[in-house]
Amino acid sequence: MSADPNAVLAERRGAVVVVTINRPAALNALNADVLEGLEAILADTALLEGALALIVTGAGPKAFVAGADIAAMSTLDVDGARTFAERGQRVFDRLSALPMPVIAAVNGFALGGGCELTLACDLVLAAPNAVFGQPEVKLGVIPGFGGTQRLVRRIGAMKAAELCFTGRNVKAEEAVTLGLALRIVPADQPVLDAAIALAEQIGAMGPVAVRLCKQAVNAATDADLRAGLLLERDLFSLCFSTADQKEGMSAFLQKRSAVFRGA
């Protein structure tokens, strides 16, 4: 049982699940309680059933997740560090593997494990005060929750190497230029509201098609082009076995809005 059952909060907002890392006094730093809370939420089939998108954000205006809990990490030995990394990678892998789109609503610092958390998400919206980075080398360690691998896949090897080698922070505007974030949300709009609006926009599309798009896009980062094209072909053809495809194309031809059923 988690020592802090409120370290991570989850709620349904219609067809959208909002997950909040809730340690604002510690800038939402990742510790065992947060990882346990995230893992429990990702295993909650009742919460996730029928959801069309999931949003991850951080409590308070200062931080999305400012990194892993350094005080907790400082006492680890080699075996403890391996276990900690394995758990973090497992949780982030599970988040990334959700069939629905996952959106990060980044307010403030997304450093170290926080940046790695955004890399496990499909889409990243940044508040104007968002700051990204992998500063682990400043502590004499390297990213351990997938940063060296997912960062390369998101922004390319040379740019990822520069960020990991120098540990420098990246503000919102540069994050968008690099591809760490999709866009900056205007200062007068809460980033969570923008993420919910994006999730609802996606939710209005054909749910089966969106899930298959995610599967194909994710495969592109690991498969060679030929294998990826074959998967895309198979998933494209699979769409034509669904009621959503028939409804979507009928609605287009009849010049009306489609009513998708997710089947």
C-alpha cells in the first residue's frame, strides 16, 4: 500500500481520464509513491474502460514533474538503482502502450524523470513557463526511465545527445522547435483546459481508427520502413471491417456529421 495514496489522482471527465501527479510541495518529484500510484491507475480497467484519451499533468503552477526524488535516490546502491529504473521504465512503458492517445499537459518544470514522462506520451502541450531537460549528468548519473532511448526517437540522436551530455534546460519555445512539445498554450488558457479540448477533438474522430493510428505511429519508431508499411497496410485494411468506417464514409457522402460507436 502506498504511503501516500494521494500522490497521484485520477478522474474521469466524460471520455477523458485526467491523471495528476500530486506532490506540489516537492514539485511533483517522482518517488515510489508516485510510481505505485501511476501503476495502479494504469491497471484500473474500470477507470479506463471506454476512455478515448488520457491526460497527464502536475499539480500546482510550478512543475509538471521536476524530476525524480533526489533525496530518495541518493541512498540507493547499484541493485536498488536497477530496481528503481526497472520500475520507472515498466510504468512509463505501460503508459506509452495504452491504446488511447496520451497527452501531457506541461506546466512548469518537466526535468529528468518529468521529461521522460512526457516522452512516454503521444502529444505534449506546454504552458509558456514549461521547461524541459535531462539534467542527470549534473548529478553524476544518466537518465534511467527511458530518456536516452525515447529522446533520440523524438528529436534525433544529435540533439538528444547534446541535451543529455550538457544537462541544459530547454524553455517552451525551443521545446516546440526541437519537437519536445507540440505547441505552446496561450498564457490566458490553462494548459489542462487546452489538453482536454485536444482530447475531445480526438475523441470526436473514429475511435477504432485513432487506436490503429497510434499503433502504426508507435511501430514506426522501432520497425524498419518496409515492416512499418506492411503493418500500416494491414491496419488500414482492418478499418474496413468496422462499423466506424462504414459510418464515417456514409456520413461524408451524405454531407452529415458522423456518429461513431467505437466498433
